Amino acid sequence: MTDLQSNLSLVANEIESLRKRLERLNYEYYVLDNPSVTDREFDEMLRQLNILEQQYPQFITSSSPTQRVGGQINKDFKQINHRYPMLSLSNTYNKEEIIEFVNRAEENIGITDAEWVCELKYDGLAISLLYENGELIRAATRGNGVTGDDVTDNIKTIKSIPLHLLGNTYPDSFEIRGEVIFPHKAFEEFNAKRIENGEEPFANPRNAASGSLKLQDPREVAKRNLDCYLYYLIGDNMNEPTHFKRLQEAKQWGFKIEQHVRIANGIDDIMEFITYWDKQRDFLPYAIDGIVIKLNEIKYWNQLGATAKSPRWATAYKFKAEQAQSRLTNVEFQVGRTGIVTPVANFEPVWLGGTWVKRATLNNEQWMDNLNLCEEDTLIIEKGGEIIPKIVECRHDVHKEQNGELRKIRFIETCPQCGERLVKEEDQSGWYCPNYNHCSPQILGRFQHFVSKKAMNIESLGGEKMKYLLNSGKVSDFASLYELSEEQLIGVYTIDEEHKLSIQDKGAYNIVSAVEKSKNVPFERVLYALGLRYIGEVGAKTLAKHFENIDNLKKATIEELENVEDIGATTAESVYQYFRNEENLLEIEKLKSAGLRFETDKHNVKSTLNGKTFVVSGTFTKFTRDEIKKAIEENGGKNVSSLSQKTSFLIAGEKMGPEKKKKAVALNIPIITEDDFIGMIQ
Ligand code: IVH
């Protein structure tokens, strides 16, 4: 061996040994929560490894501890076909339903005393990790259950997920699934920073976790301190015959497995676990929304199998909404981008379901009246599965009630922002401010909508930035966004006495480029971006497809609009009126000159299903029938209502009529599932 070779092999050994020690220390810190060295010692070791890898880049591997935060931006996430579909769980809501589930499963496997594993049901985002020869190969989101996004780079930033497994008892190839969560503490810190930067805070940890994994820059994900608990192993060569033992084994390999997993023998044990966690869940450092019970013996999993949506060997028990009490401080009336006025109750902050809550929507006048809300009422607030707090009851002060001193809270009559008299909505449920063009929150709301992701996607202007550009007069109408120069944008804008917003060179460059890029946004999204009352994403698509360009839409009569499928009278009236307003017409002309797209792109229809005709029958889990039909058309296929010799495929959903099936078989027409169809168009 030459000196050089022996030197290199020494370096390789040193790198290997540093990595092994760092992996073990990482595991102690992030998984076991029991570090054996100080943070400084850890950092120093990581620094040494980094120096060696810089000097000898031939030894860098993608699973080295230095490679958690990649510098690459992922523009589009690659689609990954799951080796095994990512199913969801059936839900139960009470003891009877659990008994029914347990009995049915036990009956089907022919025993009466199966062992069940009880786990927490983490409220985050499902993830599937593939390991080969002990290395993390890829990580995918659930997606539609069949295909998901490749989010490997983002997942690698989660320190409790091992890039390289410990020991050597793991199978050559296996998948492990779990939940990415945003722990309460990390979530609160993250939201506080967003507010400080003038950005909109996330509504709940689940949305924030899911949004984080879709970020294009792993460095941003790394800042968020996400975590991940694993709960399900799949592979052909697993050592252990029970789920519980598999989890314990996975823990030895370096995965974070919740310590509160228990084996239950019978319903009483299961119920005890549920009752305990229903009370204790507030003390966990992350959100759970129920518990999961799974048969322990894996051989029964295979015996029972799964329905199209969920396995028959596991179910979730969903907790009832949590409640808390607080005192009403005041009711605020907010004006949205379409002028709708929404009453919002502010109350003394209460700890509910793992976060502080201090406000809840009262929806509209009717809703507020039904509650009979009075000043200084005590409110009962509930946080359901959807995390948004809801007022379910209000209790009046007994003394005031007896003395006739109760003061009912009434809906306002004029706009709290511009003073205009409010008008009742068509469907009578809400009031709105008709001062469309000159009421400031409506203007701001429209701009925020215009730049939002699903509209023109100028996200660098999201959050509060728009407000300051409007206030400073640099932006006055949508078209003026397209005239902004970097020089104009650079500056420091005052938010309030203590906060300032600063747009520097890079920020200005990002904004101007995003504005430029938005000129390629298709017509249907431009139409959505304009923010016509009652026109959501779907409505905009329908109108764009039907009328093909803005001039046809402008000319349409109310009757013509109403004749479009799925466009009702209210929407038709709104569209018609929009084009009768001079300011709106002028705006459109200016945007046309700026280069925005105001006609559909005929080439947008894909040709994947060219020449194929489909009959759609039954109900589906991943699409509504209309959506599946739309997907057929968007991919160049044709929908027909009845089967004939010419039909290429019958897409069969649940509850499809038996006659249809018979006829398809007789005509020799292939019967496919919605998953087969998804496979076809991907
Ligand atoms: S097992 C085939 N275990 O709940 C069964 N899921 O509603 C795979 N979840 O999509 C799921 N905690 O994202 C399982 N301990 C746990 C879980 C859990 C949370 C999520 C998971 C799943 C959803 C089903």
C-alpha cells in the first residue's frame, strides 16, 4: 500500500468513526431525549467531520450527518408510486363502535382474545420512508394514497429521522410509515416569528407541518424543528411476528417510537387507554386527535386485508371536541375582500387543545342571534377535529339577567372601515359593504387574493407586504404591480411604532421576477385572481372553459351565464354586474396591455386519453363523479353515459349498478377502478 493510500484509508476510517459516533449521539438527543455529551461537544465533532469531508469530498455520502440540510431548491416534487398503497383508518367515536370493530375482526380470524396494540393518533401528516441497506433512500407524502410527493430533502432535515440505521439487524429493504408533526413549542415559536415578520400565522400545527414539507427550500424546513413518530413497518423480510415487537425493534434501529404504546387485552384495556389519553392529551408536547388500535399479530393483518380505504386490522377512535370557558371581551366586525362583514368574538385567552385561543368567528348575524350573545357573557368554546375554535354556548350573568341589565350584542349597520351603509346578501345570511372600489380592507383583500398561490402566485408579495405597498401609494391597481421596478420597491416601510418592514435588493428582485412570471398564469386563474364575488377556483375554471376568452364573458347576458352548467343565478348576476362597472373594465384593459392571459390555451388539453371513451359509474373515494369526468376531458378522453361496443373503459366505483357490470362483461369492456384510472393519467 502506498503512503497516499494508507493516508486515505486512515481518513476514511476517521470519517466513518466520527459519523457513527454522531449518529449515536443524534439518536440519544433527538430520539431518546437523553444526551450523553454537551451541545458544544456535539457541534465540535460535527465541525470536524465537516472539515474532513471538505478536504476529502470523495468520502461525502448523502446520508452523512453533515448532509441533513441540502442547499438545493426543489422546484417540483417528483411523484413517487407507493410500493404499498398508503391507506387511511376507519373511524370510531364511542365504545359501542369499538366493540363492534373488535368483535368483527376477532370473528373473522376465529379467536376471541386477540391482543391489541393501542397507540396515540398523532395529528400531523403521514409520511412513508424507504430504507435500503440501512440508508434512507427516499421519503414520500401520502398524496392520493397511490402516488405521493418525493420530499426526501425536506425529511432529511428532521433530526429524529435516522439517515443511517443503528446496529445491523434491519432487513435489506423496508418501508416505515409515521407522522410528521409540529410540536407545540416549535409551532408557537415559529408562528411568533411569522407575526414579527408581518406574515400571516398558521392556523394549526397540522397545516403548518404539511405546508413545511411542501417548501422548496430544505433550509427553510430545517428552521422549523419538525419531528416524526413512526408507527407502521412494512416489508417482506421482517424479523418480528408482532406489531409491538416490530416497533420496539425499530426503536433499536434509531427510529422515534412513542413510549406510550401499550398492549391491550380486551375492550376494558382499550377503553382505559382511551379514557386516560382523553384527559392527558393536553399535557403532551404535540397534538393528538384520537388513539389507534391495531391487532398485534401480523399474520392476522394478512388474513383480514383491507377495504379500498382502510385496513380491517386497525381502527382509529376519535376524541370528542375539547371544551373550555372564557369571558367575552368584545365583538369585532371584519370586512373581507368581497365586502362581507364577519363578526368575530374576542375573549380572554384560554388553553385549549394544546394552544392558546382568544378569538372565534361568529359567522353572521343569524348565527350570532341564535347564540343570543350578550356583553360580558361566559363562552363555552370547543375545538373539534378541525382545530378551528367554535363558540357552542354563551351563558349570561345571572344577576344582570335578573335585574334586566343584559345588553344584547347587535350587528352593525354601517361599514366599520368606510362608513358605507351595509347591504343584505342575496341569500339573506350576511351583510356586506357595497363600497367595492373604495373600502380599504376590500381593496387590500383583493390584492392579497390576486397575488395568492392559486391565483397569480406572486407569493413574495404575500402576507402584510401588500398593505404597505398600497399605503405608500406604490401600488394602486392590479396593473400597477406590473410596472413596479426593483428600485421602487427597495425601502423601509413602517408597520407600527415598533415594527418596520424592510425590502432589500434580493426581496425586490424576487418580487419583480414573480410578477413577471405571473404573466404566464392561465386564463382561468387570472379570472379567479380578479376576485369576482362568488367566483372561486372551480367557478373560474368553468367560465373560462365555456367562454374561452374575456371578451365573450364580458358580452354574456345573465341568461347565457345561467345556462352554463354549475353556474347559479347569484353567480351569474355577480359576473354580469362586474362587467358593467367602468373601473373593472379599465382594469382589465390595463392588465391585457401588461401581457396577462385573457383567453384559454387550447393546447392545454393533454392527449393521454385521446380517442378513448369512458363510462363512469358508482361513487368514488378520491374524486367526485364530476371531477373524474373532468379529469377524463382534461386528458383528451370523452365521457359517454351508456355502454356500447365503442366504449373503451368502464370506471367502476362503489355501489355501481349490477346491470352495468353485466353489460360491460357481455360487451367485453374492461372494468377499471379509480386507482387504475389515476395510473392511466399519470
Ligand atoms: S396507522 C394502514 N397509526 O391517521 C394504517 N396512523 O386517519 C396506517 N395516524 O393516515 C395508519 N397516528 O396519517 C396509524 N399511530 C398511528 C397514527 C396514524 C396518526 C394518521 C395517519 C393516517 C391517519 C388515518
